[in-house]
Amino acid sequence: MANPEEIEESSDEIVKKMMFVMRKAPHGTINPYEGLEVMLIVAAYDQDLSAVFLDDGVYAIKKGQDPKEIGVKDFSTTFRVLPGYGIEKIYVEKESLENRGLTVEDLLLEVEVVDKSEVTKLMQEQDVLFPF
Amino acid sequence: MLFTVNKSPFLFGHLDSCLQYAIKDTPILLIEDGVYAASKGTSYEKKLKEALGKFEIYALGPDLKARGIASVIDGVKIVDYAGFVDLAEKHNVAPWI
């Protein structure tokens, strides 16, 4: 049983703004998978979390991935659980989508599309950036 | 010589570099994240189409499927693992990593 004093103490803790910056394509590097794992772990600490998918990071949440034949487990659909873990602010950079011929219709979760200048602004507001 | 490129053309310059060193009619095989160069409608499409006029460009099917790339730029030949082996048997392999 948790001590009531400890609970009170933890609720007084400073909440930090933390953003996951997802820049790599899935399967070729471990980054998107590791990013997803760390998101789910950090989600347990009641911080102010958000995630932005930019550059090749947008490919991590592309629909239709089927990596069976390359011997990799498909983790892409697991990104859909993020809002359920309190990571509701999920951004995708407009320019990154456009450069790759993609639209929000190609993505497997609901996101807010923001342009590069908005991404810059969002990053400036953070206490911590987690790059993946 | 068979060149293989395994990096995304958007974050890395491997394919750009490879295209400068390959001589005419050289086969270039896109594998792993390299296959993104073969997808349609991207900012790299123009460069890849130009390269298709000079080189034979292949993309590894299982890597396309893994990444949800349903169709590739016309002229890019899709090969499976057996096709990869055939190419590697016919040519010396230069992994452009």
C-alpha cells in the first residue's frame, strides 16, 4: 500500500513538457520501435507528453505495413494506443508528408498536421525532447 | 558491378552518391529503407526517373511490402530474394553503405 503522504508528494511534482521527435523510417532502423517503447514507458509518469512525426518518421505510421517476409514483427498499429496512454498530442509535419507523396489518409492514426514553423515553435516550448 | 543501397534517399545521400559512381547500365538494387526511393509521388521521383534512363533499377519486394509501398515508379523492377541472389551471382556486389 502506498503511503498517503507519498501520494500527496508525488502530485506536487513538477510536470514537464516532453516531446518525442520521430524522424526515422521503420524496419531499416530500430529507432521508431524504440521510440514507441519509450513513449509507453514514460506515459506511466504523468508528464505532459506529445509526439511529432517528421522527416522519415512519417513512414512509421504509414498504413499497410507488412514486414512478415523480412522477419520483423509489425509494430506500426501499436502507435494507435498512444491516446489511450495519455499521449493525445500527436503531430505530423506537413512538409514531410508532402515530400513523400503522402496525405493523412495514408496514416494509421489520427494526427494534427502542422507546418515546419509550427513544429519549431512546439519544440521550443518543451522542457525535454526525446529524439528517435 | 551491382550496387545495393539500403538508406532512405530523404535522410541520407547514399543513393545520390551511388548514382554518381555507377557507370551506364549498372544494376542498382534498392533494399531496406532504400526502397522508399522507388515510391511514387515523392520529392525524389524526378531524380529516380532520370536515373532510370541510365541504370537498371531494382527494388526488393519484401522490403516494399514491409513498408506498405503498394506501387513503384514505372520502370523499377521488383525482385524477390531469389532475384537478389540471381543478380548477386551475375555481378560483383558493391554495397553502397
